[in-house]
Amino acid sequence: MPHNTRIGIMHGRLSPSRDGRFQYFPKDDWREEFPQARNLGFSSIEWIVEVENFEANPLFNPEGRKEIQTQSKQHGVGVYSLCADYFMKKFLIGESGDEAAGVLRTMVSCASEAGVSLIGIPLLEGAAPKTEDEKNECVVRLSPIVKEAQHKGISFVFETEMTAEESIDFLERFSEEAKEDVSNAVGICYDIGNATSYGFDSAGDIKKLGKRIHEVHLKDRKKGTTQTVVLGTGDADFQGSFRALADIGFGGVIIMQAWRGEDYIEDAAVQLAYIKKIADTV
């Protein structure tokens, strides 16, 4: 990766913990995260939309969207991507599917007005389509919204538990269902830590997925566990992964979604320095 690799950070990692959670929308502190991110050297913040009181999220009202853009411009910290954790509780398959799709449609419109170009959709744990029927249900329900997003310059990036081959097949179904090429509007958010915990070969996966990877999440885990650890203390192959990203010419969004403790600012600074050192050597 080039020495000027631009790395952002996930919302909430630069705010006091809430109920012991790593990841959440920092409703009381979101403005303060912009100068914190700038001072630490992050290029962007990945915005989070949760299911709890999601209508109160600034993204969903005009004044809020203006303020997001104002804070972004003032501090030189972009908001290019959105993590739609909403869909971890309101699934895009099953009973909540139609309701969730309606929220996604609204999300696309609001994200477009806020200057967001990527909407990350976590298809993980209970939200993961595990059968072929569930995958097809997801594709059929989302395909019309994918077309709308494409017209607004937004792509959906799916974070999945699928192998690289399964992910490629899943993405290809969208163009088949839409009966037109929507490949630039659907992609993968490749989470190196998650892939490690699943026992996947992250460097190999990255090469297989190639240009289908629109975003990368950086966390570290031990193989076979779901516990996030400090970057560099788990089994994640960051050196190999960054080399593979360089090989495929990746120039998309990289977001640090790493471990955080009580001294979360220092944790963010140390882990960013670790990642930048690796990126500079690849």
C-alpha cells in the first residue's frame, strides 16, 4: 500500500463507552469525534445507524445532514461510508424484510444528500442469509433499491460470513435479478478480523474478490474466536492482506474497527500507528 494510505475510524471508537459497547452511535459526542479524528490522523469517520431511536440520528433530518457536512469540512474528516447496524436487528430477510427495505430506501436518499457514497450492510449472525432461498430473498428484495442507489452514486457493501466464492456468486445475482449491470453498485466490505476468526485466508480472499472489494474493515482476532483484540496481537495477517490490496489496486475506504479500552484515544492512536507502519512497508 502507498505511504499515503487513507484510514478512517468507526463511529464511537473516539467517545466514552456506552453500556460497555464497542460500537454504537455516539449521540451526545458525535461532533467531538471530528476534531479527535483529525488530531489523531484519521481521514474519515464511518457513520453508524442503529435500530434504537434511528429516526433521531442526524442523518435523517435536513439540519442534521447539514451539520454533518459542516463538521466534516471544518475538520477535514470525511464521512464517505455508513455502517447500517440497523439491519443487525431488523433483518432484510424474513418477517422484518419489507419494513427493513423501506428504511434502507430512506437511508439511501439521506446518505446521498449527506455526501455518503457507501452503505455497509452487515449480513452477519442472525441477519446472515444461510440458505439459497434466503440469499435469493435478499437479492429480490434489495435489487430495486440497488438500482435507485446506483443512480444516486451509492454502492451497497455487504459484510458477510460467506467464502470468497460464495460472495462472488451472491453479488452476481443482483445483475441477473435487475436484468442490467449493477456490479458497480454492490460490493464487499472485507473485514480482516472476521475473516481470521472464520479461518479464511484473507490475502487469498482479497485476490479472488479483487475489484469487488469496495471497503475494508480493520480488526484483529484469534482464529476460531469472536473476541476482538488489540491490532497485532491476534492472528490477522495484515502484512499479507495489505500486500494483496496493493496487488488488486485497491483505493477504497479503509476503516479501523479495532479494540478499545478505557483509554480509547490512546488505543486508537497506537493502533493507527501500527497499521500505518505496515502499510508503509508494503
